[in-house]
Amino acid sequence: MKNILVLGSGQSASFLVSQLLKDAVAEDFSVTVGDVDIESAKAAVGGHPRGATLQLDINDAELRAAEIKRSNIVVNMLPAAFQNLVAWDCVNHGRDMMSVSYRDQATRDLDQDAKRQGILLLSEMGLDPGIDHMSAMALIRGVEGDGGRIVAFRSYGSGIPAPGQPDNPLRYALTWDARNVVMAGESGAQYMEGHRIKIVPSHHVFAHTWPCDVEGVGMLEAYANRDSLSYMKSFGLEHVQTMIRGTLRYPGWSETWGQIVNLGLPNETMRIPNLSERSYAEVIEMFLPLDLRGVSLERRVAHFLRINPTGNIMEKLRWLGLFSNEFTGCQGDTACDMMVHLLQQKLALGPEMRDLVLLVHELDVEYPDRPDERITSTFAVEGEPGGFSAMSKTVGLPVAIATVLKLRGDLSLTGSLIPTHPAIYESILPGIESAGLRFTERRKPLDEER
């Protein structure tokens, strides 16, 4: 019997594991879930007869390699920092890898090694990246087949609380890895608009926003996501004038998180001694210039950030608990670890809350024989109160489909790839649509949109 090894059982893995176990009997395979938190792995498997669990610290090189060698295919649901470790072991032991993480340069460089081994290292197989790539490629090829020439491509992704329910001051809830939220923007971003390349340094990402009106949701704010230019070649859009990949949030998120960045809290390199026994206020004090006697911590933070001491941003920082005398009690020893711990406490998605996943593609298209148009394709999925979140479902479903297809022998590609190849997205998109997850499309004359 073939065995699938799932590495990581965090929030985004729950639907994936349930979907694989649902297919396990009909397809005759078993599923082993490995995580450093064995209770989390057990909860994901839920006692299913085709499921097994394994306590696995991914940094244990010997155990990691042994379990990968013992499997037929590896599904990597771990944070992006571990992608290259898993990919290397898969190449060394001739095992296919499916991953929801961005394809880093180390994994990209394994392309020829993977081909020599006859295996597939398929990255970016979740929601964003993942469904966004596949749907974009299908849309682009459809437009080109209709005689259109794409001059502008904008694509946005988001995971936010669904509107119309009780909310916190930040209007956000965690539905994916908290570390990724804390460190978002750490690499900066670049994109192109009207043939002009725009580079956004990491400390400016959250100050560099623009409005984006999403049908059925309303006005959101967008900020640039990583390197948009690298997808021009992947999407076959080297000729476009505008290329933007962005992230959407409710208005007000970026101005608040931008000040957290300005304080220096998204930092995972500087070690703070005895962090768990220090208060949040004590840690914040460490990031400020020398004390001005007699001036409160909150006033000094506002002065340092050059923001209104009685304004909305300070109110949100206060609500988060950054000025609290409560001990952090967190594991780890960096400010990033502290912020991860804090967000997990303050921004958890409640059991009766619904999250909302959004993907929006906006294409400006010129035609030789008819008026130019703007095509807007929107994907909106809400979670189930008390059930699977929309994020878990939309991250887990595409990688589950790809894994089963590969086990069956229906994906014959090899090398280090992302899902922009027709053999991938033409096989997987129908499975996503059959699960009721579909895009809606709107077309308007381009002159009306300019």
C-alpha cells in the first residue's frame, strides 16, 4: 500500500488531511501526519483507520530523511523556511513533493536534479500561491485564444473575517500561520505599473497601499506582495505594461501594522534574554531610545512613531496589549516569537466565526476587432462556523487533488515546478470547481474603467 507523508498539521492542513483520508480507501493508500505537536497530528487524523501520526521535529535530519524515504509522496505543509530541507531529502531519496509554500531559489535550483531522479517538486499548490496561479493561467489562455492582448494584469489575494459579524479593532483573524502574518513584507516588494518598475523596501510595504473595490465585499486596501515581476515570464506576460500581485485587507490594517514594523517588532534575529518572563511593556521599552524621565511609555511610543498619542493606531496597539505589564509567557526568544504568541491570543478565529477567502484577477485586454475591455474574475469562499475554515479548504483542496493525481500516475511531469503548466491546472481546476468553488466573471468596456 502506498503511503502519503504529510509534514505539518497546522490550521491550513486540517481539510487537506480529511480530504486525503476520504480518498484513501478508494485509492488504496494510507496517510501519515508528522508534526512536532503530536496532539495536533492526532486531531488532524481523528482516529481514521487509514491514518497514522508521527511526532517529528523537522530539524531532526535523520528522522526526517528516514520518514521521507519510507513514503511514496511528501506533502509539505510546513512554514516556508523548511521548504528546502524537505525538497533536498525528496531529491536524495527519489520522492515526489507537493508543497503550498512559495518556490524558493534553493528549490528552484533542484530542477535538473529532480528531473534526473524522475520526480516532481511541485510548489505553490495552495490558495495564494496556488489556485490564483492556475485560475490566472486558464483566464490568460482563454483571452489569448479569443484574440485578446493583455496589457495589464493585477491579481489580489486575501484571507479576512467575513463581513457582517462581530469584529475586533484590527478587523482581522488568524486563519494561517501566525509567523507569516508577523513577518509579511520582510522581503519588500516590486511590481510594474504603466511600464514603470516600483520597488517597495520592507519598511515601506504597509505605507504603500491603494484602494481596491471588491464586488460583494466593498472597499478594501491593497499592498504589493513580494516580487510581481518574476511572474511575467511564468504567466507568459513579458509584454504587459502593468503587473501587480497584491494582498487585500480591511482598511486600517496597514497603517497599524506599518507602525508595528516601524517599532522593529517583526524581528527574528535579535535574541531577547528571558523573554517569557518579561512583560510586553518591558519588551516595547527595549525598542525605544533612552528613557525621557517622567514621560509614559505610550507617549514615548507615539513620539517615536510620530503618531497621534490619542489616535486610532495607538488605540489598536493598546488593545493588542503591547503596553501591558503582563508577562509574555511565550516560547522562543525573539520579538517575532512574542508577536506570534500575542496574535494567536488576540486574533484567533472564534469557533462560530466565518472567514472569507478572496482572489481577484483584473485584466485589461485590447482586441484588434472590437472594443477593449476589463475582465474581473472574483473567487469568494466563506468558512463554515464550527467547521472547516475557508482558508483550510482552499489551501488544502488543490494540493490534495494534485497528490492523488500524482499517486495515480496522472501527473507525469518532473522537475521543480509551480502550477502554471497546462497539464497541472487543466487537471486540477475541474476538481476545485466540482467542489463548488468557482470564479465569477465581469466584463466592462475599458474606457469606462479608466
